[in-house]
Amino acid sequence: MNELKQTKELTFKELLLIVQDWIKYLLSKWYILMISLIVGGLLGDFYAKRKEPIFTATTTFVLEAGESGSNLGQMAGLAALAGLDIPGGTNNLFQGDNLFALYKSRTMLKQAFLSLNPLDTTELLINQYIRFNKLDIKDKEGQSEGMIDFKLDPKTLDRPTLRRRDSLLTQVIQNIVKNNLVVDKVDKKSSIIKVEINSKNEDFSKSFNEVLVNTVNDFYIKTKTKKSLDNIAILQHKTDSVKSVMFGSISAGAVAIDVTPNLNPTRQAQRTVPMQRSQFTTETNKAILSQLVQNLEISKMKLMKEAPLIEKIDEPIYPLPVSKFAKIKGIIIGCVLLAFLTIAFLCVRKLYFQILR
């Protein structure tokens, strides 16, 4: 046991001696470490000055999805007659995280990028993004293929050009989703949604934020109310058709009287039959029209209840909030990073010469 303790004590002493030796070695190279700290600080300061500021455009809004489903028993018979689809139940379309995914979808971002810049209607937003980010698609040999005109109809492009166009568009969408777009709630307990666009260009941040929010919100409203609008259009068409037939029947009855002004009493059928037929058609269409008008108004009320309310709270205004890489932060990071690399190099160098010896 005494020998084991002595061995452990000796090993611990050796470890202390090794650590002491390494510390003395590093302290003997203090001038190298000092130079690395100075150089690291200068490099960090240079990076902080060259780092471009980031402009953030933020839109916040509150969303009320609207009521879904109602008691439409009064419309059941007419719905079958008119071929309408008026379902009940709850509609969870684009609720919660689905709305966030909609903002990051390729279709919405593509539509926003291919929109005109509100500040310069001669330029598309995608061209502005490509220009200040210096993006380009290169061929297999690494040669630049030049700028693509995104205003041209894709159907008029040949296959290689269309492929380059879609490739560049995909690259732009992936970049902005990864680096520039933030969609989230203001906090976990709040129902307020925020959409942020961060970029090196202040005008682009503001313009793209506004266009993207309007594009997604318009799509959301149209999609939520599409079925109700279709039903209203069908009901309106049926109402106009029945009204036209009813007015035609009334006119036919009046014409039957006009064409027989001095009717022979023995020829009453010439007036009675057309008038009774007209009256029957009129009464039938009157009953149908009454139900159609009633159900049309019910559908319009249902549309008003289902229509979501999107109320903007804050919109981006000039000047946008800007974040810069702090000079002190750059100097500290530069000093620490280069000092660490210098220490690692000195340690490897010492080990290398020890192995050789």
C-alpha cells in the first residue's frame, strides 16, 4: 500500500512538473503572444469596419381566423338542387404553425420576388436582391452565365434558359429563408405575429417585407373564403336565372291577353290555357326565388363570419433599425482567436521537437 501511495504521489509530482514546464515555455514566448494579441486586435478591428450593417424591417399583425361552420339546415334541400357544397364543422386551414410555413413556402416567396419594387417600378425585387448580394449561376466550366430577365414569360424561354432561371430563383429563395427571413410570434403567450426581413440593403428590407406580407395575407384571405365565394356565385347565378324565367312567365300571361282582345266566348281556351300555364310557372318560380334569395343572404352572412381579420400593428418605416458589428467585440474576438491559435502552434512545435529528440 505504501509503495502504491508513493507511486501515485510521484506521478502527481511529475504532472505538476510537466504543467510547470509548459507554463514556463509559454511565458518564455511572451513576445510572440504579445504580437499575436496585437495582430489579432488589428484584424478584428479591420473586420468590424468592413462588416456591412444589417437593416431589419419588421411587420407585426394580429390574426383573427373568423368563425367556421354554422347551422345551415334551411339550405339543405336547395344545396342539393343547386349542386352546392356547404359543409359544417371547423376549418383549421393555416392555423398556428401552418401560417408560418406559408410565409416560407416557395410559391409565396417566388410570387413576392417576381413582384415590382414599390420604390422602383422598373425593377423586380429579385433583380435587386441578386445585385447587392452579387449572386450568379455558373455553368459546368465555372463561367458566369450573365443576368436573367425574370420579366419574360417562362413559357417563351427555351429549356436551358428556363433551367438557369429556376436554378437561380431556387438559390435566392433558399438564401433568404436561411439568412434573411424570420417569422414567429412576438412571444409564446401572445397571438401577435411578426415577420422580419434582414439584409444589407435598407430599401430591399422594407420593400420585400411589405410585398411578402401583402402577398401571403391576400392569399390567406382568398383561400379561406374561396368556397363561400364559389357558393355565393352559384346561388347568384341560380337566382338570376329563376328571376328571368319568372319575369318571362309574367310577360307571357300579359301577351296572351293582348293577342285575344275580343275573344269569342266559345274560344276561352285560347286565353285560359296560356294564362294558367303562365300563372303556374310564375308561382312556382316565385317560391323557388324566395328560397334562393333567402339562402343567398344566409351565404353572404356566412362569408362575413368566415372572412379572417388581419390587422397590422406595426409596419417598417425609415430609418430601419440597423445592427453593426461592434468594434470592441471585433477586437476581443480577434485577440482571443489568434492567441489561441498561437498557443496551439507553440504547443505542437514543442511536442514535435521533443519527439525528434
